[in-house]
Amino acid sequence: VLTRRNADGSDSGGTGVKVDSCEISIADARIEGATCESNGFELVDKPNDATRDFYDHAAVLDGYYEECAEIVQENTGASFVAAFDHNIRSALGKEAQRRIKGGQEVQGPAYMAHGDYTLTSAPQRLLDLTKPSSTNDTLRGLLGDKPLLTKDNAEAALAGETRYAIINLWRSIGETPVITDALTLCDGRSVVPEDLVVFEIHYADRIGENYFTLPSEDHRWLTYPAMNQDEALLIKQWDSAGTLAQSSGQHGDGSKNAPCTFSFHTAFTGPKLDSKAPRRESIEVRCVVLYD
């Protein structure tokens, strides 16, 4: 089960993948509430710089990466946070053939429930960040041959001496609140290991892994209606302190006394949406998080 991804971020399509659409009930997270620690996601009020051009690769790297790291650090209390990658998505991106100035191709919303990392790819990504950036890495233009992390920090985290996480910061970058192609997130505590399907992403210089999920009536899905530019959504992609991570995939994150490992997320099409409503535009920045 795999796809091949080229240097501009485009996928060649899936191999060994059979995708079924399904209907799910989605609760209002603004009413029910959620935290990144327990559920795997959390919305925070963080006003956006209205003058920033998110379609300018250099502008995102030079200023927005640091801003995202500060937001994640403030929310988690971690000792170290650094942004290392990002995606721009637009529901009209491919249709309009729009590209990012100095960067990758604009991607469409991902209509596939997925988690960005697995038991294999999360620790591997941590190790990768101790090496000079590879061809496909966004940081190559920023750091050159310098690594983002020290080997000592990464090895301590992978040995279980310290905790590490990967958290994405998602933000709407459209002029109007998100109405179409919105994002829904699965409470990490409602997922069990039997739901997980490993999906490989073949790059020119490495192989990454995502998790897909089998449908389950036990999954608890939520969304934040009408997200706007002045709100930032934290989405946990991996947490080494989660029960699933700690048990090497033998147990799910059902405990209320422990953090969840990650949250599945996907774009979705809701009922009775105005076809003329503005289409979603968003940015998602990946951050590596280290704790003492």
C-alpha cells in the first residue's frame, strides 16, 4: 500500500489502495471542547499577520515557522519546538494550476482519514532531523547542511529518557471562514490498533509512512465550524508518551489519564453546503517538540 511523491510534493496515485467513502457523525468541537494532550487537537486564538503572503515560500520560512513554534511551545510547555515542513492546500489549487512562489505545488484538500506518522516513521523522522536536509526537505533552503536537531537530543528521546512529539499547526488562509472542504478530526482515544493501516510514501531518497484507518462506529469525529485566519488548530501527529506509542501498538489510547498518541484527520463534504461558497485555503506547518 503506497504512493510515490516527487520533489514538488505531487503524488503519483496509490498502489494497493481501495478507498471507500462513508458517512460519519461529526460533533461540534467548539461546543464539546478538546485538548491536544488528551484528544489530539485543540483550537487556539492566535491573530494572523494579514500582510503575510502564504504563497511565498521564503516569507513562510523566514517568519511564520518561528511563530508556529512559539504557539506550539506555549500550548505544550515543551523545552524545545522547531518547525520543519509545511503544506499549502487549496480546493482550487490544482484546478487553477497555482504554484507557491519558490516552493512546491499547491495541493488540494486530503479527503482521506490519515495520521502523518507511524510507529516506524515517527522515530525515523526524528533521526532524519539530526542529519543535513535531503533533497525533498523544506529546510534545505533555510539550514543548508546544518541539522535541525542534535543527535544527543534525538537519541535521548528515542531511548525513552525524554518525551518527543510532532504537532502540526493548521490555519485557514482564505479571506473568509472555512465553509467548504472543512477539516474533521478523530478523538485519539477512540482509536484502537486494529483500525490502523500502514501506507508508504516513496520519495526519491527515502520511504515515509502514514496511517490510514478502517471505518469504525467507535470513532468520535469533531470539527470546528467556520475556522478563520485568526485561529490556529494544533493537530497531534505523534506523541511518544501516548499509550499506543508506549506499547508499540499493542494497546489503544483509551485512558483518560494518559495523552493520546495522534489524531486522524481528513477534509470532508458536509450536507447542504452552498456550492458557491468560497473554497478552502489553508496552511499546515509541522513542528518537532522535545520535552525535558
